[in-house]
Amino acid sequence: MSALPWAPMARMAGRRLLFAVPVLLAVTFGVFAVAAASPFDPVDAYAGTAARTASEQTLEELRHNLGADRPFTEQWWDWLGSAATGDLGHSTALRQPVSEVISERLGWTVLLCVTAFTLTVLLGTALGVLAARRRGGPADRFTTAACYTLEAAPTFWLGLLAIWLFALELDVLPAGGLTDTRSDAVTAGQVASHLVLPAAVLAVSQLPWFALFVRESLVEALDEDYVRGARARGLRGRTVLLRHALRSGLLPVLTLVGTRIPELITGALLVETVFSWPGIAAATVEAALAVDFPLLAALTVLATAAVLLGTLLTDLLYGLADPRVAFDG
Amino acid sequence: MSDVHLASEAAAAPTAPGPTVLAPSSVWHRLRARPLFWVAISLITLFVLMAAVPSLFTSVDPEDCNLSRSLVGPNGDHWLGTDVQGCDVYARSVHATRASLLIGLSVTVATFLIGVLVGSVAGYFGGIVDAVLSRIIEIFLAIPLLLGATVLLATAANGDGGVLGVIVALSLYGWTQTARIMRASTMETRGLDYIVAARASGASDPRILLEHVIPNAISPVIVVATTNVGLFITYEATISYLGLGLQDSTLSWGQMIHDSVSRFLTSPHALLAPAGFLSLAVLGVLLLGDAMRDAVDPRSRR
């Protein structure tokens, strides 16, 4: 593997990073434009019920202090300026600086997503192999049917079902949160037991796509000449399936993992809300319900950046896996 | 943009959209032979009937509520029990079908029209037009749909909870996949001999696009649009569940789920009923989409 095409890969990454700047600018501009078009008054949110009794002059002063009386393009420009220095503003919903919200919560979301996605890859590969081994057989029909049923079930419903079954009926796992309500300290054991249900639900919600894709890719690989050749040489069915077909069949699937970031973010948003997992995705819902612009703007940028990064990763991996694809995107 | 399909584009169209010419009779023959197609059609017919004429399925008024029978479990009078207000859960689930299907279908039609227009223009004209449109697609694609819709609903719509707000929010962020598939499909169709012949015979660009390119490039988009109906029904339920979508005035499955989620652990029936309706409807649409994909694109046939 010494002949990795470093130079074209670096050029592609460079071009994508350059393109990411205008995209992120456009996205933040969009958030501020939507905020400006909104009938929602940030002063009301800031002052709460006090806004109803306050004099018009006080409200005007408050509006001026918050900068809400200026055109939104100006507000956007100011926000960009302070964001560049690391100051993302103050979250009105969570009553702490936005950068603090992100640094406190991002780690928990990454832990949840990485655990869930590892589970998805392992389970999905196993299911896909089982299904592809005998096309149209009982295992294949079961897997395909199960995948369609799961795809039809919204993620939040899967989460609620899991709570009902494992936390309430069987009482084997905690229903939500990061630790038991009794304990103050965050210990690894506590977190691990609280991670099981949300991670499993997030994994299962991503499973149908992955398993069906592995199955399709394997079915295609099993038709290739080198697999027939391996079979003709008298190799065992298992060896052919796992050593020959899976090796080339899994590659295109793994490279596409990066494009699933939007679905993963959506899934995390729901799973974290259902299980009260203190991650960044659940904060998005809170921010939206409370119309917390500083937090919403920062989180939208964060999500967009994650998606762009995932796409870049996919195209890099794809180019590595298939030398016919040029790094010219 | 290069002519080589990047992996991220292949993901948007896992079945490699090609200029498969949709010959209606052969597609129908292949569809007819699949038992799952008939399961899908039965489910979809059931739910369309339910949306159009709810009185066929229940004679109980969904607004006839009585607090004295709040949260009663399933019984002879109330097949699926009652909710916290004492309303019949089955009757409400039946009447909620209309809003849920209406939103799913409207968003699909809107995203289909936007996607086909943007995708075919980008793919047909190429060059600077394609470059500009592709960048716009990429900007929208980078915003996770649910997040974008959430921001829009929370701010611009200010939580007024109307059907139209939900449709606009979902449509605005949901058209990119359709546009990318249409673009890829148009690019493959554009170079075919009969298009070149039409151009040589002096046909104008709009005419070639409308009469020759779009009809022949559209079949992969139709397949995706079918599946999208189910996807958008789920999205409506999801944003309503989060409390950002439809409000009390409009009855939908997501809204029923939202109302019953806080008492889910003590009276699960009030949530399981609308969630079950939702899953069955989405399953019907997904099965239809799968059957159509196999029928339109024989390469992916099992």
C-alpha cells in the first residue's frame, strides 16, 4: 500500500475545505434570515413574563442592548466576527455560553454515535451475510422482511418500545439519563449501563439500510468471476463467502458510511430526546422549542460541518477502494 | 463537476439510475407477479379509503370525549381504549389518517416537482448552470432535513401548528435527493442518439427537455418518490412528536403520539395505536416502492 495517491487526495480535501467555507457561510446566513423573518421577538424570550409589565422604553433599551434592532445582515456579520474568535454567544434556553454547551455535550453524542455505528456495522454485516448466503431462502426472507418493518417504524417509537420492554416490563436496564438519579458521580459502569438501550436503538434504526446494502453488494459479488473461480477450485462455501465475496462486497458499503451522517444526526436527535441522553442532539430540540437562536445557529453549523466531512471521507475512501474513480470532485 | 459519479452520489441512488425506458406494460407484468406488491396495494387502498371516508371505518366521533372514561384500556366499547381526554383512540387514529397522508403526499409532490426541474436543467445544460445548481443542491444537502425543518418551524412558523407550515418546511429541505438522481439520470439520457437526432432536426432546448429527456430520465425518480411518501409521513410524525409540527387543532398520528407520550409507561395503548397505524401505512408505501424498483430496474431483481 505504498502507492497511496497522497497528492490528489490532498488536493481534493483542500478543494472541499475551500468549498465548505461558502457553504457554512450560506447556512448561517440562512439561519439569521429565517430568524429575521420570524414573528418571534428575542426580547420577549430574554425578558420572559417581565416583558409584559416592562415599559416600552425599557424594552427598547433591551432590544438595543441585544442588538435586535439592527438589520439581520449586520447581526449576522457580528456573529461571524465573534464566532471566529471562539465566542458563539449565550444560549437563552440552557442559560450558559454556547461554546460551553457544545464542549460539555459533544463528547456524549460522539460516544453514543460511535458505539451505535459499530453495532450497526457488526450486526448489519452478519445479517447481510446470512441473507445473501442463500438468496430467497428463509434467512434471506426473514432479514429482508425485518429490515422493511424496521424501516417503517419511526426511531422515536423504537426507543419508546425499548423503554417499555426493557426498563418497565423486564426491569433490566435504566430507562434514560446518563447515571442513576441517586448518584452524583459519573462512573464508567453507570454510563455503560445507561448507554446500552440508546446505543442499541440508534444502531437498530440504522440497521435496515446497512444490512440490505451488504446483502445487495454480496449478492453481486457472489456472481463475479473470481468467486465462481474460487468455487470451481473446490473451496468450501464458507471460505468463498467470507474470504472472497465479503472482502470485496463489504468495501463499497463501508465507503458509503460517511454519506449516512445526516441520518445518524437525525437518529441521534430522536434517541437522545427519548432517553434524556445529555448530548448535543437533544440540546437541538430544546433550542428549537425555546427558539434559542445562538444555540440553533451554532448547532446547525456543527451538523453541516459533520455532513460535509462525512461526504469528503466517503469520496476519499471510494477513490482509494476503486482506482478508476478520480479525485477530481 | 466531473462526469465520474462520486461515491456520495452513488449513495443517493443505490440502484445506479440509468436511462431505463419505462415500458408500462412490461413494468405492470413484473409488478403483477410479486405478492408483496399486492400486500402493498391492499395496505395503501385501506389507508386511502380511511383518509377519504373515515366514517366507513368508525361511527364514533373523534371529538366525543368524556373525562370520566380517561385512559381506559382496550374494551368492547372502545376497541383501542381511550386517551387522557377520554376520546376513543381508534376513532381518532382513523380520523388522523387524512392529515398524515395529505402531508406525506403533498411534500412528495412538491419535492418531486422541484427535484425534477432543478435536476433535469442541471443535467441537461451542464457547464455553468450545472455548477451553480449543484452548489445549491450541496448547500441544502448539507443540512440534515429534520434539523432544517425544525429550525424553520420553530422560528418562521413560530409554532402556529398549521398543515401548510409543515408541508413547506419538509419540502424546502427534502428535494435534494430527487434533484441529484434526476441530474444523474438526465446526464445519461442527454447523450443518447435520439436526443442528438432531435437536436439535429432543430428542436428547441425546452422542447427537447420536456418531450424527450424528462420522460425518459424520470423513472428512477418515480421509484424514489414512491418511497418518499412513507419517509415524509414519518417525518411529519417525528416533528409533531417533538412538539414542533402540527398542534391540537389538526389531528394527525404524530400529534396523537405527542399527546400520549408523557403517559406512555402507564397507558401504552394510547400511543401504540397511532404508532401502529403509522407503521402499517409507511410499510405499505415502502413495499410498493421496493416492488416498483424491481419492476422498473430489472438489474436489481432478486
